[in-house]
Amino acid sequence: MRSVIPILIILAAGVLPACGGGRAVTAAGPALVSSRSATLGAQPIASEAYDPADAINHEGFSLFVLDEEGKIAPELRKYYDFTVHILQNDDAFISIFAHNLPASASSLFVLKYNPHEWSVRQSKMGRFYGGEGNSIFLAVDRFAGTLPIGIARIRPQEYGLMEGNGLLAEIAMSPHPAGEPRQVAATATESSLVFENFTIENNGSANVLSWEDHIKADYNNDGVVSISDITPLAVYFGGEVGDGVNDQQEAWVDGNGDTIVNIMDITPLAAYFGHVINGYFIYRRVEGIPDSEKQLPNLHAPSPITIFRPHANPYTPAHYTYADASYIDDLPAEGGTFVYRVVAAGDTEGGPEFSESVTVGVGADTLPPHGPEGPAFPFKGVKAISKGNGRLKVDYALDASDAQPTGEFTPRSEIRYFLYLGFPDASTGINLNTLIADPIEITGVDSPYIWDDLDFDAAGKQQLINGTQYAVYIAAEDNAGNRTSPSLGTVKTGTPSATSRNDFEPPIWQGPPGITDAVAGDGGVRITFSSAVDAASPPVHYRLYYSEQIPFNLLSATQVDVPNSPFSLNGLQNGTQYGLLLRALDSADQYDPPVEANETTNSAVTYITPQPGTDVTPPVWLDTVGIQQLVPGDASIRLEFGEATDADSPPVSYRVYYQQGTDVLFDENTASVSFDSNFPPPYLTGLTNDQEYAVVVRAYDAAGNEEKNMETLAATPAAGLDNLPPTWDTTVGVQGLLPGNGHMDIWWNSATDADSPPVSYRVYWEQGDQGITDYELAVSENRYLDTDQLLCQVEPLENDLTYSFAVRARDSAPTPNEDYNLVFLAGAPTAGPEFIPELVDDPSDPVMFTSIAVDSQGHIGVAYTTGQEIAAGQFRYSLHYATDESGSWETEDVGPPMASLGAMPSLKFDHSDVPHIAAIDNTNEYREPPETPYTVVEMAVRQSPGVWTLDTVDDGSNETIFVYPSLAFNENGKPAVAYISESSASAGKDFKLWYAINPGGGWNRQMLPGVSAGGHLARLGYNCALEFGVFNVEDVVRERATIAFTDPDELDHLKWAVEGESNPWEILIVDDSAPMRFVDLTIWREDLGGGQFTDWPRISYRLDTGNAMYAAIMRYDNVNEQLYWDLRQVDWQEAPGCGYYTNIAVAQELSPEFQLVFVVGRSEFLHRARLGIEDLVTGDFMVQDIPPFGSVDSGTELSMALKRVLSSDKVVLSMISDSNLYVTIQQ
């Protein structure tokens, strides 16, 4: 058969909704994240920290919302917005307003603008916080491109907080350059910084510096004068210093010192705005020695600033204390005076500086050395005693100090040390009268010292006896001969044992000892080193010592444990030379019985100076650190870990270390493999089943910098374990959304899993249009559901609020494996129009069929049929008609009372508004052989209210069962009926499609050749639908009958028949994807203007295999210049699904150009009617439930029509509920 219209079948179930878009907004200032360390304490917002992604952006302006501490708070943006109006003189007028703001005492902002285009002309407060007299306002126009803005309510503790909506501020901008962008922050000056109570005292081990400070107008005392300082000013506004009420607080915020907290205190705030104090640089020199000044290091964190400003209580100066114990390294032998210079550090170095001095070390030395903590602490040289077989290992530190507040002393480098070995004493710790040998000098000898029975014949040594307790003491002696004496706490004991571990040997380097390469970088260094092994006490780990002291001092150096090479040491000061020493340690201290870990004694120091230009900083994990979960499988393990980032040397990769056992030892048995991404989760493969493996995952950047987390997990692969997620058969993840009233219908395609079937699906949702940001959080917050279907409904949701939806496939393993697709769709549920049901008739016999139509005057007519079950599955019907033409519902009977007339009625009004009803007379349907059962297609015509005549359309020679008549009128007002012959005594008439028209004088009937119709196995829903339209067939344009139907000979596929020219009928395939039924057809006439139009068919139907309701919409493809059927899923439900008794209509809303497609059908799952309304933007359908509902038969035998109300078409529906007839009308 030749097709008159090329048809392109579109199999997609829906159209993906748009995921966003719009005009890009460029805000003033670079979109960079501040590189300033977060440890610097309170400070203004650095200019590089203004990222427009954190702001509200309109027309090239960016408004940053600040929290009460003056920090950028993107999470507060939802409570504010601003508008930009360009005036006729090209000025810009900016209005900032609150939007649903919770109870608040102040609002703080920074407005960023392009200073090359705009300058601030005027600013004033709005009335949200009460306006003049009830609030204070500050906008600091001192920094081109940056305008801090603050509004605060006066004395909110008395007058209350403000909430809701309102105008906050108005800013007028002139289209003239303000100049080059300027920094907001500057180091506090002599006029703004209050520095007081500076003292220095020596406590015997350190010179202790202390002082206090604050900045004038820093009313909240966070170390910076910023817009947030108007809040405490507002709180105490109007207070009087000296009245006994809040005097301390009021004196603090009385910036101009006039004893009254008033608007004049805004002046110093504006004058010192941006002044900041982050801490101080401290410099020390020896008086009288040129070039001896040096900067002192930060004692708590790697930083160029010597001491950070501490957190200060409100309204109280910040108190600083710095203990300088390293002065002793520079103290002359005869003593001397140290001069300390303290320089304020704010946004830059070079602030005010202050000096004090202290004199120490003058006089005779009469005291022995002491511990490095100070004179009050005795020297404790022995750190640990490890027992061996007939021997002991002594670990010690030669770190005594001879410093005194006054008097001469011996420098640390000249102190001598002696080791004593004897027996315990109850009073002193060691009995000096029973020493095994004379004290042995160990000055300059690296720890440890091993008293070994293997060389007991050596001078001064003798064999130790297992089981005997020995005492060990180390004495320190200064140049004056003052030697320390033992006391309890300074002596340690040990007992050799034949069963001891007896491992006193350090690891053995496999290459050059220690560091083999060092790369200086920005604020740090990356080192590479050889590996070491230790057969007796594995595993080996490493310790890095580093110091900026020259010469390098191991005892005072900072140390950090290092698991493996390479290693990045960060937080160093650029331009400062550091000494680095790396040693290997075994794990002897981890065994039972333990001994102290043995450390190599390599002493080669690597000197290096960090400089900008080279990246030596490893990546940073975003949320979680390292490995998070291991999922074992058959000879494999799935690795689940988070994401790390590296701004300097992207991209980030991941190195997986693994080995057999419960721990990763980073030794010769450790294997590693690298992956470019953490998603989807990678796998370790080729493993040995039933063998446990430990895993560590580390991130490294393109420069080779690897972070060193030690997060470790272990798992055991085994045969039969499944760690592979399902595989999607075709498309991945969620495929379509269907909005409804308070819910969203979602669908997707199938996935399979051969190892752990069956597959189920987990549906996630989250507010917003950015997808599911955290799947685990969605589960914990119960924002998910599980189903084994390919569709589901998510409810309850908030109408008109956008949600993101995602679907992941899960297998049936004991711990289900879920795929990791990131596909999501976003959409918003919609309430839709309101529908009001009206009860039309509640007859004694149940209503079983209905059909609705609306005449040209807007009167509604309903044909409906009641039935009596005379035998199982056999009914005698009565046809009725209801109308509201009188203003209320009236009903009347149609047809002879003894006949069974009315099955499957089809109601239409002719051009004169006369109702016609095509229906089946089934009086003889149940005849028994030898009689032939048959039905008759009848036409009932209303002559007047209550008076109807019957006209036989087709009696089938009294030998055919006809079903499902569909009535229509052509443009000349002639009636036509399409119907189906289900069975017949005549050959060739089973399941055939018929068309009859009465041009005047009788009915002309024809059977459409070459096609079948109806249902082979059932009757319900295998119907046809007739409409007339003007179509071009073989270049002949005329009105033609068209019929939609399903063909049982071709798997109940949907077809559309059109009257032809050379062929009687042209048959087109609409949808051949699955069995269909419950068909309806409408023709939409598109007005092209000038008397031109195009008729477009629209077909609704139920897709049986998908439990879904669809609409087939004919469209024109301008690119390929052909027509095609656009197949749109309107609705679906869980089995048995929806789409029963479908009806379709095209409504005109407001104007002929604005058209909506309505599709209605019954959900057998919900027992109610559901109406789909087309979204003209996305082409999707919003679905809502239609009342009445509450009965299992609600919405059966649906029929829909359109009623014109003013300039819009409204939906009217007739339906059955509780076996009664209802009409539901759109409001």
C-alpha cells in the first residue's frame, strides 16, 4: 500500500526538559579564591576572594551577602535580591531589598562593580529596619570597585528584630570611572592601633614578651574595621558611658570618646575602615653586635607572621604572649642585652613597630645545667630503655640548657654529657656507689647507646645479667664544672631478658641513605628518598627533621613522620633556608615485647630554600579523605573514594596502594596502581580469592605531589561474590518526567544483571535543578524510593518548586550493587486547573457507558447507558440522554423500552445543535444456536425534548456482531459512523473496520479493505474513532474521513486510515512499538490567516505493555521536509496502569495561536480519571487527578469535550463513579 504522507516514527517516550541557561553575567573583580591562609584570624575580605559564583548578579553588578562576622555567606543569598534600573541619563539606580528574611538585627553586603565604568554618586538606607532614627546605615565609598554596605537596627534587644520583605538600601551610580580598583584592607596605622602594656621578662629558659592591642573603631573586636562593626554600635546606640549600665561595652564602641554612643561614632568607623591587624613580626638582636637581628619563627604554625592575633573577647583588648627560648643560642658568654622589635602585620608588612629590651647572663656560673624547659625542670637525658638478651639499649637526648636569668652560663654546644650504669636506688633513682663502670662520656655521640654483652671485654664494660634490673642516668656538665645529680624522674631502669626481642639494629638503606632529591617550591619542598628494609622488625617508616637554624640541630628540629617517597613538606617560608634530614625507623616498638624503634644514624643534611614558581603542594580532598569503602567480588575489589582537587597542577590522579593482610606497610610487598578518576569507582582485579587485602588510596597531582593520608580498609575477595552493578540495556538512567499536582511521574529504560538478578531501581530527588548533589544524604533524608518497575510516581512534592530526579539500577546481591550514573532531569509539579464534579443521575441500574458533547451555545449533552446483568456477562441496556440546556440537569429515555439499546454510545451535535447518538442495539446478541446472534448499529436523533427517532445504520443482515460505533459530521452536516464487526456468519467479516455515511436518503456502507480492527481475545478498548479533516492526497485537497484504530492482525498496533483517491483508503502506521487500545481521535485546525488553514490529527491511546497513556501528534519536520508522528507519553501508573477510555482534544486558550492538547484517561491503579495537559514550553504533559474519585469504578467510560468560556476552551467530562453519572467541569 502506498503511503500518502511520509511518516517518521519517533520512539522516544518524552523530551528531556531543559537544564538551565540564560545570559552570562560578568561581575566586577576577578573570580578567584583567596590564597590567604585561613589561620590568619580576623581580616577583611581580600579582593581576590570575590567570586561572582557566590554573589547575586544583575547587569554586571555583584552583591555579596555577609554574615554577622563580615564573611561572605552564599547561603544567605536566598533572603536578598537587588534590581538595577538604567535611567535616561545613563545613571544606574540599584535597590537592595530583603526577601522572606528571618528575624534579623542587621544586613551586611559588599557591592562589586566595574570601577572603569561606574562611580558611586549617592547611597541611602531603606525603611526595612525602621529608617532614619530607628537604624544606622553605612556605605563606605573609599575603594573603587568595592562598596561595603551595612544597615543595622538600633537597640534590637529593646525594639525587636525585623523580618519579612522590604527595601534595605538604594545606591545611585554615575556612568563615570571611579578609578583603578583599590584594596579594602590595610595594616593598622599608628593612629588607629592601640598598643599597650608591652613587657619582657626572663623566666630562666625564655625571654617572655607580652602586650595588648586593639584597633580604634573595631567595635566587634575581630581585628579588622569592617562593615560588621556597625552591629555592636547599633546594639549600644544611645548609651552613656558612666551611667553604670553597660559602661565597658559602651566605652568600647564610643569611637570618638565623647562618652555618648551616637551617630558621631560612625566617623571613626569610616575613617579607619579596612584597617586590620593579623598579628606581629618579632625581631631580636644583641645590643652592641652589628647585623645580629633576626626574625623569630611562629611557634605554632608555619607562617611568615611570628604571632597571630589571638581570639579576643568582645570589648576587651587582645592579649599576646611569646616565649623566646632560642635567645640562648645568641647570648654572649659574658651575657648581654637583647632588643626586641615588634612590627604590626596586617594586609602588608610595615605597620607600627614597638621596642623593648632585656638583659640576661651577667655574673658567676654556680648552677648546673637543667632541662630545656627552664631552671625549674631537671635535665632528663634518658628517654627510654629497651631490654635485650644480656644487653640494654639507651635512647637519649643531649638537650640540656645552662641558661640563667643572671650569671654566666655554658652554651648548649659546649655542655658535656656522661652516662651512668648501675643499680636502682630508692631515693635518687641510681646508686652512685655501685656503678658497673665509671661514667662514660657520650658528648657528641648519637643516640642510642647499646650496652652489649658481645663486647663485654672492652674497657669499661661488662656483661649484663638477664633478670637483673639496672638503672641508667645521664649527667650534664657545664664549663664551670657544675654537673647535674640524679633524682627520681631523671633515671630509668631496664631488665635484660633471654626472651626479649633483642632487636637493636636500625633498618638498612637499599640505596643512598636519606634524601636523594629535593625540589624547592612555593612555600615548601618535595623530597625523594631511598627505601630501607628491616628483616627483624618490619615495616620501615621514615622521619623527616627540618629546621631553619644554621647549623642544623637535630634535637631542636621539627619532625614529621613520613610513610613513603615522595613527600611534600608545606607551610614553609619562601626565601628562608631550611635544613632537612630524613632517617628510617623500624617497628620494633610495635611488637610484643616491644623495644624502642631503631632509627638510622645517617646525618647528611640537605639545605634548600623555598621559592615561588614550583608547585610542591599535594592535592586536597574535598569532603572525605582516602578510601571510604571496599566491595569485594570474585578476584576483585571495588574501590569507593571521594574527590580531591589541585588548583596549581591539575589534573588529580589517584594511587592505590594494596597488599595482602590487614595493613599497607609501604614495604617491598606493597603494590600500587593509578587511576585517573574516582568515578565511576575503579576496581582492583586479578586478586587471589579468600586472601585479605588492605588498601590505601592517595591523591597526587600532575607535578608528582602526593598527599599522605593513612586511611586503610581491608576486604577479602571470594568466588561467588558480586561487586559489579547492573548494566543498562539501552539508555542510561532517568529518561522522562511527567509533572502532576503535587507529584512527578518518572520513567526510564531497563537494566540487567547476570550475576545477581533481578534488577531493581532506586529513584532519588532533590530540590533545585543541579542534580543530586549527595546521594548518601538523599538516602539518609528519605529522598528516595525503590521499585522493580520502569516508572514510578514521587509524592508529595511542592507545586511550582523545581526538583531534580535521578534513577540508578541495583542488583539483588546481599549488599546491592548500584550503578553510578549521573543522569538527571529537572522539573516542577504543577497544581493545574480546578475541576468541580456534578452528579447528573443516580439511576437504580448502574451506569455502564457514557459520551459527552457540547453544542454551539455551550449546552452540555450526555448520552449514557444503564445496564441489567441478565446472565453472567450478559447485559440488557437502556439508553438515556442528559442535558443542562434549561440551566439544570434533566434526563430523558432514548429508544423503545423493550429493546436493549445503548451499548457504546457516541454523541455528537449536528450543525443545528440537534443531538445524535450512535449506539449498539444488542437485543439479539445472546441468541443460542441454531439462531444467529447479531447486533445493530443504530442512530438516535432527538426531535424534541424527550422525543427520539431511530435510524438503522447497519444491521449486518442480522448475522454480524457490531461494536464501538464512532459518530462524526462532515462539513456539510452529513452524519457518518465508523464501527467494527467483531464476528459474522458471513465469511471475511470478522474483525473488520466499517465506515458508513448518510449523504441523504440512506446509509452508504463500506468495509475498509486490507485491514483488521477490534480485539481477537477481548472486546474492551479495541475500538475505533472517526473524525473529518481536509487533507491533500495525490494533490487533491478535500475533506476526508479519517479513522484511528488498532489492528489485531499486526499485534494491535495503532493505525490511521484516510479516505484516498486512487485507493479507497490510505492506511498509515502510527505506533508499532507495542499492543495498543482505547483509541480516540481529534483534528486540530491550525489557522494560518487569510482563510488558510492546516488540519492536524491528534490520537490518544493506551500502551498496554507499558501501562501508559500516549498521545500521537502529527508534526512537520522543516529540516527533512516531511511529516512525522511525535509520540508523547502523557501518563503512566503502576500495573494495571492508566490510559483506559482515553479521549483527546485540542483547546484554544485566549487566542488561536495558543493551543493546548488535553488527554484524559482512567488509571486502573488509582481508580480515578487523570487529565494530561500539554506544557507548550517543554512539550511534556502535566497530569492531575480528576474528581469524582473514591470508588473503584471512578473514571470508567470517560468522555471528554470542550466548552467555550469567553476566550478559552474548558474541559468537560462525563464519567462514572459509584455506578452513577457525573459531569466534571473545569473552572
